[in-house]
Amino acid sequence: MRCGSRARRIALIAVATLALASCGSGGGGADGGLEKTELHVGVLPFPDVAPLYIAIQKGYFRAEGLNVMPEAMAHGTTGALTELAGGGLDVVLGNYMDVFTAAEKGVGDFTFVADCYQAGANGFNIVVKGDSPVKSPADLKDTTVALDAIGNIGDLALVNTMKNHGLDRDDVKFVEIPFPEMAAAIEARRVDAAWMTEPYITYSQQQNGARSLLDTMVGDMKDFPVAGWASTRAFTKDDPNTVAAFQRALGKAQADAAADREEVTEVIPTYTKIDARTASAIALGTFPTSLDAARLQRVPDLMLRLGFMKTKLDVAPMIAGPAK
């Protein structure tokens, strides 16, 4: 009798162990367990990404049963979106404009699983040499201005800024220069101005005495949505429990970043080449804690109005909740 009872207890333990193992391995998901536990996430070494690393350091992902592995996007958002569409990445940091452009071109069927970064004051500026004769936006006429990439958010911000100051796109010559090389290009007068983000604005001011001409994220681009975490519709449909776990963990970190600048300042030097002194000095945007379709709709609407898109795009179907 005791032997039979003991055998039954062993059998029950074995069943429970197998159930836990199945849940942890991400082999199912129908019962609420994770469909997969390892996520390959494409990132760039920008301040925008701080909440992801806060979530990793604080164990928010681990508490959800996830092992999130950040991977540098060597070819920027555009290349990463192609890799995402092909299944090489699970989630990527997506500049909203790049994602909408890729979607219009049919690169993939993308969705947003979380918001990431929204523009703040003086984080996206036109920068000129300290003694530059360019004193106002109108002075940009017939000048050469550096962008990190033609057709991205910098292009959109510059064209919008010029139109708001009576200039057309053809009034300025745009050239592509990577952000880390812009300060030297201004100093050597290879370009008259550059559209910069942080930390490059602060670096150019500290090292070369460069001057910010104006903030491009004002007026109809004030608090403009910059970047979010993008995935594919197939992933959000096939792995809903994994997506929900990712959203919960990242949501906690977004809230931390939104509430405490110091948390962001402390984590930035751990995944970028930005030193602690600069991290505490740079201008930061904000870290939204929810996906808001109305807020994100501002991006494709402005793209359409300024000729960066050909057809109107509805953002709402691209949001894989939770959303407002």
C-alpha cells in the first residue's frame, strides 16, 4: 500500500515537472505559457533604447521568463526591417518614419508592440559652426546641409522646418554624412549645417564650440513620435503570450524611464560610447508608456503632406495592443 502511494506521488511529480519544463521552454503557449523564451531584438546605441536595458538590468524580462538579446543593427533600421521580415530578428527598434516607408514599399507586414521615444526640446537640432554666417533659418538658402540619411526623419524635419520659414527643399543641398562625422564636417566647412540628434549635438558644442541654430521639433512637430518597437504581424499572431510578456516587462521600464531621468542617465553609458558626464548633460525626449494610435498617426499624415508618402496610411491596424 505504501509502495503504491509512493509510486503515485512520483508519477504526479514527474507530470508536474514535465509541465513546468514545457512552459519554460516556450514549446506551447495555448495554456498561457510562452511560445518562445529567447528574443533577438535589433537595437541602435541611442538614448532612445534606455528602457530596454533598464528592463534587462532590473530583471523585468527575466521575471516574465524571457531572455532578451540585444543585437546591433549594423545597417540601421532599413536593413533591420528587411531582416525582421525574413525572421532573422523578433523585434527591432524602428524609427516610425522608416517603418511606415517600408510598409508602403511592401517590405513586410509590420506591427508595433510598444512605443519607445518621443521628441523633446533641443534633441533634434540644426547645428552650425560657431562663427557661421547662418544666423536664422532663412540663411539656409543655397547652403549645404548634412543628414544621416536622405528620406528619413531628419529629412522630414528639415523639409518641414524650411517650409515653415518660407524655403523649399530645392533651396538647400542635402548630403548624407553619418552622425559621428558631422561635427568634423562642420568644423572643416565641408557643410554649412547639419541636422543632429543627441549626443552629437552636445559633443559638437563641447568639442568644437558649434552652435545650435534651431530646434526642428517645434510647432507641428512638437512632441513628435520618433521610434517604437516593431515586429511582424505573423509574430504577434503566432506568439501572443511572448509578445504580451515582452510588453509587460518593457512597459515597466518605460514607466521607470518616464519617471526618473537619473535611471536613464545611469544606463546610457552601459550600452553606448556616451560617457557619464555627457549622458547627464544631453537633452532627452520622453518615454511614452502606451501605444497611442492618434499620436502615431501624426507621422504618416505629415509624411503624406510633405510628399514622403504617396498614399494615406492608417496606423491603428499596425498596433498590436495594448493600445489607447
